[in-house]
Amino acid sequence: MSTARRRLATKPLDPVRTSRRSPPNSGRRLTQHKGRWLFLLPSFLLLGGFVVVPLMLGIILAFFQWNGLGSATFVGLANFVAAISDPKFWHSVAITLWYVFGTTLGCNVLGLSLALALFTKFRGWKIFRTLFYLSGVMPIVATGITWGLIFNPGDGLLNAFLGAIGLRQFEGLWLANPHLALPLIIFVGIWIGVGLPMILFSAGLMRISPALLEAADLDGAFGVKRVWYVILPLLKPVMIVTTLMLIISSIQVFATVWVMTGGGPGYATYVLGIYLYNTAFEYNRFGYANAMSVIVAVVAGASMMVAMKFARIAEPG
């Protein structure tokens, strides 16, 4: 072999040229990557068009005074200052907080109780589970109208039933009573929202090891003790999820209260959603309504972040 051929045979490869060579399937991988983004593009467009853009416009509009028709006038923080000093705003916030507290607590307690009952798998438990879950998938407006007809103070179905069975002395004004209207609205909210916690708690119970429950029985943890000391700690992550979901949905309550009471009698059920609606669409104060919405969103978001932080700290281990 000549000297030139030996040099070519022992010549090392150029690392720069080698690195520039693309793998054989790089073009196909790039095409697949672009195809994934194309599939996600409709979701991004819907999210941006119906969530991000309206959210940003609402935040911007909170710094303006606008009646919905003419030109908007920049007022700075005037809308926020007016909201903080508005007694109707704080009254609606208080009513909403009572509703959030009642529905969240009621849905969690009743949902867990139903899940524990379903965990025994008695005869017909699947039908029972389906019936309770149907309350959460029915149209909210139709549900509110139905319960409004039941609790109607005049010729409502509840008063008619009480009169038919000879208990006319228990007939009441129901939704026309300022002291009963909000508890009845909370009851309807629990009836609507109990289905999802029941399903989530049922799924959490199925993940608990039977050996652990048998060990608890051997240690003498029966009934309430087993639920309190064994099941509840294991279901804590599920309870955090259900609580956050219920709080988010309860803060936005509007349709049920609107079709049942319209915020009355008086201001007994004047939740925040109805006050925002009246401010924007009846009094044409769109900037002020958006400012109140921003305040509630910021406070609610900060509260949830703090609650989640404490929940992580409280977790064992």
C-alpha cells in the first residue's frame, strides 16, 4: 500500500462535517412534530378567542368608564375605589361566600357519605349512583325552574303536597321568606353539585388497599373510627380537588339564583353574579362591573393558592 493510501486510511473524520450530517429520519420527525401542533391549533384558537382575549379585554375595561355604546373614558383606579366603598358589593360578596361555604361543605359531606354507601356495593348500587350523578348533568336553568315551581309560595308543589297529606299547618312562603330563601338556594346547589364529589370519592375508595382496611378492623377501628382515622387521611388529595372545584363553580353561581328568586326577596339571595349582571346590563356600567370581577378573581385566586400551600404543608411525610 502506498504512503498516500495509508494516510487516507488513517485520516480521522472531520468532527464538524460529521456533526452537520442529519440523522436519516430527522425530516420525518420534524414533519410529525409540526403535525402535532396542527392538531392542537384549533384548541389554542378556541382558548385564545373565548378565554384569553375576553379576559384581557375585561381587565383593560376595568380601568375605563363605558356604557356599552359610546366611547370609553379612562378613569384609572376610580372603579376599584368605588367598588371597595360600595356596600351592595360587599353584601353580594357576603351572600356569595355563604353560598360557597354551604354548597362546598354540603357537597363534600354528602358526596363522601354516598361514596361510602356505594362502597358496600349493595343491590342496585349502580342505578343509585347513576341517579345521583344525573342531577349534575341536567341543564341548570331547567333545574332551577323545577325547584322554583316546587318551592313556589303560592301554588307550589311542596305546599300542595303538604296540604294533600293533611299537613297544611307546615305550608310556608319558602322562596318568599328572606330567612329561608338562601338556605333553599344552597340546598338546590348541593343537589346539583353532589354527583361529581360522589364519583371522585368512589374512585378514591376503590384505590384503598383492602389489606389496609382489614388491618384497621383487626386494630379495632370500626365505623366512624375507620372513616376518621383511616379513610379520610387517604382521601385527602381527592378532597382537596373536590373542594377547589366546588369553590370555583360556586363563586360563579348565577343561573340557579336568577331563575328561582332573581336575587330576592329583597336582597336575601343577591349573589355577586346577579349584582354584576345588573350593574353591567341594567345600569350600563360595564367598566365598574369588570372592576368588581377583577377584585373577586384576584382575591379568590390568592386564597386558593394559600389554601393549596397549607394543604401541601399539612400532608404527612
